[in-house]
Amino acid sequence: KQWYQRRVRGYWYGGNVSDGPPYTNAQLIHRITPNVKIILILRDPVTRLYSDYLYFNNQAYGIHENRTTETFDEAVREEVGRFRECVSNHTLHYCCYSSENNPKVRVCIGVYICFVRDWLAVFPRDQLMAVSLEDYSQYSQSTLNRIYQFLGVSKVDQGKLGVFLGTAKKANKRPVNERSKGDMRPDTELFLREFYSPYNSEVARLLNDTRFLYKK
């Protein structure tokens, strides 16, 4: 998403920016390959945000800060306040793609309804499959089988698939220096769940799938 934002941002300032970028990834892909099947993988936006905040705190990403549950809480409340102010003055679509979004605490990425709408605006529903990352993590084999069925590929030997999943290494682990931080504060989690709740409800309604309500 950041890669995309950087490349369309220059076009924003030269034209009408009232509703965000002049084109979306979904439109570009549809233009090139309209019959493609799209898989959306969604994670609980609250846990995604905290994981993202800690994961990208290292020199490889040009960030090296002493990030704690307290700094996360402070950054979240500031960014949610800024996002809400943006929505009061612009469309939600504009605010999801705005260059003013804080790259250190990417609240806007979890407002999935913006991006799900983009895909469904150009692709029919039967070309799009939404997958819960939590389901994939807990029920990897059955989730992959559903994906294979959606893609229309040949059945995979279940024994070999099980062996593969049992030996596959977990990617995107939290950096060693961030693993001792523990969970986010309960009040921060409650604040974020209240913020994301209406957007999650829209996603669940649009996809007709209550898993994406992410209620605790």
C-alpha cells in the first residue's frame, strides 16, 4: 500500500483529490487481467496494528525507537483523532489513502472496507475470496484446500500438504528486541475495537461473513 501511495501521490496534487487517488490497484489489475481471481487475506485490525507497530521498528526500515505499550497508546489515540477529523472533512476513501496518514502507526490499513470496496467495484464477487488470517493460522490445511477449490487447481495430496505445513517456517516474526514488550494495554485495545467496529461491520455485511466482525 505504501508503494502504491508513493507512486500515485504526485498525481493527487495535480488534479481533483476530493475522493482520493485517481486509480486503484484493483483498477490496474482489472485493466490488465479482468478474469483473474483475487484472494484477500484479512487479519483482526487491532492485533494487526500492534504487530505492525512493533515489527517495523528496526534499522532495515529506517526506524529505531524505544517503542512500548505506552508509546503505542499515545500514537494510536493521536492518529485515530487525526483520521476522524479527516473523515469529518473528506470522504472515507480519501482518508484511507491520504499522504497525511502516520507511517509509524498505520491505523488506516485496518479500515478494510475502503479496500474491499475498491476490489468489488471492478471485480464480480465470485472472483474474490476473503480469507481470515486467524483461520489460516489455526486451520491451515482446510483453508488451503478451500483456496485451491476457489482457484480451480488440481487437488493436492493431503499427506504431503500436511508434511509441508508441519515443516514450513513462520514468516514475519516479531523482532527479537520487541518480543519482551508483551500485549498492548487493555484500554488501548478497547479504544481500537470501538474505532474499528463500524468499519468491520461494513466488511462483514459486504462479504456476508461474520468472521470479519472481529468481536472479542
